[in-house]
Amino acid sequence: MWSWEMQVLSDELAQGMEKAMQLRFHLCSTSPSEAEDLLLQRIISTFEKALCILKGGGHVGVAPAAAPESSISADGSSRSDDTNKNLCQDFGEASKKRKLQPTWTEQVKVNSGNGLEGPGDDKYRWRKYGQKDILGAKYPRSYYRCTYRQGQNCWATKQVQRSDEDPTIFEVTYKGTHACKQFNDAVPQPESPEKQELKSNSSCYDQLEQNPMISDFRANLRVDTAVSDIQEMPPAYFSFPSTIPCQERENECYPISAQADDNHLGGYSPLFYSPATSGSNCFSSATYQMRDYGANDNTDIMSANASTNNSPIGGIEFSIDPVHIDPDFPFNIPGFFT
DNA sequence: TTCATTTGACCTTA
DNA sequence: TAAGGTCAAATGAA
């Protein structure tokens, strides 16, 4: 089959799964029957299997993971026993290790009126290690790595690329998860109310993090957070498919604790937190599109703007509150841009 | 003095 | 071989 045909087919399957997950997502807020939930679970599972088969990995039920600890290779194919033999030596090589790291992208819109040069802080301390002019891009791409790379062997990196079309939009690509603990000694940084609330709900995220499906999906996750493209969605809590009935999973999302072990973010977008009021939702209101292109390194086609409603993706759409950039937020804080 | 940024060179990958 | 990604020496700021 032609590669583009494969891609189209993959996209279609992905959309099917996305819609099924949306449906399940909605049903969860209306206490669906166990039968309904099971049925949806099977539908989603079927899409998953089809996608896995299409991608040639043959590994069913697990989206490509990319974390170094994962037993799934970056290209989405499962690491069979023979490939497992090579795991140790693979991970011993930093470059390969990096290849296996989860990657996702956020689009951050900043208020140009503030003379901002880049997106705001993401509560991690980054050290710029390079800048490159990218072919066809108006603006250079900046490369950052975690300040604690040496001290704490933290291999998280990020790339910041200013949008050609809209200079107020920065595409921030995160690679790898933070292994460091840097929140106690991090430079105190002002936080928007949204962020503060997000933080307080981190236990909700932690709960979600326990879900193996999340680890599966997050590997090739791409989160577009362009503030301008927010779709209204009825409130509901977010959930990846699992065999746990919705009512039970609800409890996974509700407990809100003030003690946020930020490291559990693992470098993932803080936007995953729900600023849900009264703890009723893990995610609500607006839509973020999580695009899982699955096994292949298809990040290039993942770069479509979040505005599309037809995102051809094996990811899901789920609702969380929009995160607006506070016009008064001091973006010139250390660590992001100079 | 320490830490962050800049930037040219080098490495990797497609 | 070109483009993207990373390294590391030089430089600057605090």
C-alpha cells in the first residue's frame, strides 16, 4: 500500500477512535451503564488494534511509548524478546535514548503587546544550548535542556520555534520527561491564577498518571494549546479508556490535594491539569487535542494547527479549561527566553 | 566565581 | 549531502 494511503487509513482509524473516546468521555458524565461502557471500550479497543496492525507493530492495546524505561520502541513496534536483548546497550547511548523519549508540542500564544520574546515559564529551569536557523522558517529554533542535566541526570529538552504566520505563537516541543526535582529550589516565579489552580489539582493528574493507558498515549502525545482554538465542550471528566467502569474511575479524578508533587508531571504539560472548580472535573470546558500518531515518527503531520476539527489522529480530543496567557504575566523571567 | 547565553563546529539522520 | 540537533569554547551577566 502506498504510504499516503496508509497514512489516510491510519488517520481515518484514528479519527474513529478519537470520536469513540469523545463519546465515552461524554457518557462518563452521565453515568452510563456498564454495558454501554463496555461496548465503547470494545470499540476503542478495536480501533487500537487496527491501528497497531496498520503500523506493523502487531502490539495490541498499547500505544507507542517512548520513554526510555518503556519496552516499546520509538517507532511503535513492540520490542520483542530479541530486541529486548539490546535494550541495555541501546539505552546506554544517549542519542538513542533521546530517540525513545516522549515528545509533545504545545503552542503557546503570547501577548505581543508586552514585547514578549517567548512563551512564559513552564516552571522548569532550562538552559539554552543552541539555536538554529531552520530552512523555510522565518525565525530560528532555540534548543533548551534541563538545567539539572548534569546534577540530576535529567534529560528533558525542549525546542522553541516561533510561528511564521503568527509571531505571537510559539511552538514548544518538549522531549523527554524531567527526572530532576527542581521545584523547591527553582527561582520563584509569579504564577497566573490558572496555573496556581492547576497546581492544586495535580493529584488529579497523578491519579490519571497511574493509568497505564496514559503512559501509552503520552508517549507520542502532541498537545496543541493555541489559546485561540478552543472548542466548547460540556463538562466531563477526562478519561483514557480502561477496563474500569466510569463510575469507579470518577474517583480517580476527584480527589484534590494541595500537595503537588510537580515532578509527577514528568515534564508533561501543566495544561493537563484541570483548573476545575470544586473538583468536579479533571478536565473541562475547552478542548485540547491530543494527537497520537502512533507508531511512526509522524510528528511532521502532527503539526497541524489545533483549530482543525478533523484532526486525522489516533489521539483524542478531550476537554480541559483553556489556559490564557495573562497579559500582565512577566514572561521575561529567567529560564525561558532572555 | 558561577551560571547562562551565544555561536561556530561537529555529529546524526534521512 | 543537506538539514536538524548537539557540543563546547568564548563571552557576558549577576
